[in-house]
Amino acid sequence: MRIESFAAYHLRVPLRMTIKHASHTRRENDAVVIACTMSDGTVGWGEGLPRPYVTGETIESVFEMLESPNVIGHFLGQCCADLAAAVSLCRSVNLGLQGRGFGNSLRCALELSILDAVTRSMKVPISAVFDAIPEIQSLRRMTKTVQYSLVFTDLPVRKLIFYSLWARLAGIRFVKLKVGVAGNNDLARLKTVRRAFGSNVDLRVDANEAWTPEELTQRLEDFRDVGISSVEQPVPHVRLAELAGLRGKAAVPIMLDESVCTRDDLDLAVREGYCDLINLRISKCGGLISTALLAAAAHDQRIGYQLGCQVGETGILSAAGRHLATSLDHIRYFEGSYDRYILKHPLTTPDITCAWSGRAPMLTSPGLGVDIDTHALRQMTVSERHWHAEPPSVLAGGRQV
């Protein structure tokens, strides 16, 4: 079985609401979706979300890289006889990354499309690929259900109260509040959430690079009585080095997100003592394989990790996240599978959105376990490109190569 063709789509995905945090405000989401077709006709799908403020990528830079001969050309015509061969092929591509994971969203979309196609053809779930990654076997643990966190963005206080009370009744146990948006009283908002949920909910905050190192110390002192479990990406990446002197003085553990996209980023953060935890997001980290490897590396270096997501992920990345969530051990928190609550129109079927309680089951169907709604794909497509492998040559004995 070999890779016959690829199609890449620039999708503009409308959201149900305006979603705002300290780094960005969006009402729609630009995504790159890739289809990989195998010689047996099986089609697999992948998704990547280029974010300039995360990995430096844009839609334009992704499509430029796709035209490079060492990207699409590297994969076209390649054979994938089994899972080990597919994993090896995905790990072999060289995108010439230039710092902070530039190219990771493209790598993610390509990798997912290939792995989805191969595992669909083999009639096994995509989570089976984790068995073909030797470095992560100490973390392998199958879980039938996971419970996702509820993430509050820049909501008015009255909605914050309503959704908090509703979520408490639904059984939500983990909550993250976005902070650092200009004009908001973050302490008052935190107290509102804490009063609504009581003491039993695990409450953490995400500043999305909003604070200076000096502000971080004051904010955490202000939040002390609220009881938060971690603060995510509190300072801009360019001031990351200043966390080395602040981490030990911080009242709560520090989690890095935008500043950890690659293994080099993680090693630097550990060596210099910048953080206690990292946020793993599949598109940001370059796909399922790279994300799993980062989790294993973090665990080996005694750094905690959560599985995060990016605003506006379609069901492709939601499914990929679910497979990782139910396949690896020691994940501190889970985020994602918010499709029905966030997207105006779903791209995939069936609906795998987590329940009101945040709970969601393992996916067991072949591949990612979701199918593409081709009508929705067409409605959201801004542009597309297609590539095809050269026909295999035929030798004298009739054998194709």
C-alpha cells in the first residue's frame, strides 16, 4: 500500500461566538486540512492550525512549505506496509524548522492524514500507532473515559456566574480561567468562579503571555486566597529567562505553553528552571508522534504536562486529542472536544463533543474514528491544492516498484 495523492484545503471555520483571550480575539478560525489517499482508495484526514503568535506560521507559509519537494514530494509514492513503517515515514520528514516549532502545524496535518489513512486501511484505531513508538512505552495506559476541563474565556460576569453554576451541577471538576485581558478584574472573576463551584473544583489560570515578570509576582499574591493550582504562560516568550528567578518565589506552579513547542524548548525550560508543567497541544507540537515524545521527555525530567487544544479545532484534532488522552498516562489535565459548543458548523461525524460533565469515551473505530462531511468541507474551503504520485514503474517481470 502506497501514498497516491494529497489534497490540502484552507478552511475558514466560523465559530458560534467571539472568543477572546490576552493574545488574540477571533470569530472564525483558519485551518489547514489535508487529505491523504492510499493506493487501496482509503482516505485519511489531518488538520493543523497555523498561529503566528505560537509557532510563527501562517496559512501562506504552510502552503509555501507544501510546495517544497522535501515535503509533499517526500511522501508521495512511499509505501506503508504496517504501523511501524508509517510511523518511521512520518518521523523522517525534514521541514527545516526555524525555532519555536515553525512548521509544526503542517507536520501535524500531514502526519495525521497519513496515520489516519493507514490505520483506516488496517481497520485499527489511530491510537494503535503509539505501540510503534518505542520511547513512550513506559507511559502507555489505555483509559476508557477521560474528563475534560471547562475553559472560561472573556465572558461577562453574569454569564460567568450562570455557566459556573450550570457546570457545577453537571459535574465539572476542572476549570481554567483566561486572565490578563485588558479592562478585566481578574481577581473578582476568579472569586466569582470559586464561589460558584466551591472548594472541590480544581481551578487554574492562563495569562497567554499577558503579564510582565513583575506583574506575575503581584498577581499570584493577589490570587493566593482563591486557591489556584497553576498559572499558564504568564509572561511573553521574549522574557522567558526571567522566570528562572521567579519560579521558586511563585505561590503556584508555572506552566509553559507558547514557549514549549519542541524538544529543544522543553530541554531549555528544564535546564534553566523556567517551569513546573507544560501544555501539550497536538498542532503546536507537530502531531501525535511528536506530542507523545514530548510527554515522555517531560515525564523523564519530572515535568508535569496537560493535554491542551487550540480554539476552533475541528473534529479532526478533537479526535486526535481523544486518542492521545486515552492512551498515555500521567496527563494532569485534559482540554478539547468542545466541537458542538464552539463551532457553528461541524466538519466531522459522528459528534464526539464531550458531555456536559466533561466526560468522553475512548474512540475505537478505525483511524481517527470520525468522517468528513464533504458538504461542510466545501462550504468552508477558501482555497485548495492537489498533488499526485507518479505511476509506479513496471519491470520486465511484471513487478511494480
